[in-house]
Amino acid sequence: QVQLVESGGGSVQAGGSLRLSCAAYGYGDSIYCMGWFRQAPGKEREGVAVIDRDGSTRYADSVKGRFTISGDNAKNTVYLQMSSLKPEDTAMYYCAAGGYLGSWCLARVDDHYGMDYWGKGTLVSISS
């Protein structure tokens, strides 16, 4: 059973930066795609960024140029470096993992259904 554990959330002022981490345990060979998703109060969950094991990435338009996703396959860990944070970035951020790479993985930014494993989330709060 794969377990995803997020860390790095917190509260910062607008314009600040945070780095989220997601470590995968019980990994096996079943994960080829990992990503970050977020859900603000009263809103639906949305994709933020994904990365596959080959290093291909894709971002939501709302975070392009501000967020960077990266992965360390040796450590089974994915990171999300968030800069120039805005109040509208406030949300619970979830790490998720799925079993395919390439176009399937990149499409998860638009459709998070199909990701097999989810973390419990880490809260990011941005004040103006």
C-alpha cells in the first residue's frame, strides 16, 4: 500500500515563498506520475502541477512562472516550490500519485480523477 506524506505548508504574506514536499512510502514500481492538487474552501479540487518519472511537467495556468515541481526518484519525493504567492493560492494542498507517465500524467492537471493515491494534505495560507 502506497502512503503519501506531505509537509511544508504554512502561513506567509503575499509575495512570499514556500516549498512543499511529498514523500512516497510503500512505493514499489507502481508510481509513474505524481502531482500537487489544491482545494480552497467552498471550491472544487483543482490541479496545480504534475511530473512523471521521466521528468515531464505540466502546470495549471494560474501558477505558471510562479511554481516549480520537481522530483527525486531516488528519494521517492516530489517537491513544489511556490514563489510570488498570492492570497488566492490559499488552500489545502494534496499530493497524489498515479500509475502512468506521459500524456496521461500531464492530463491530470485538468482531471485529477484517476490518481490512485492521495496524501492527507498540507494547509497553505497566504495573507495580503
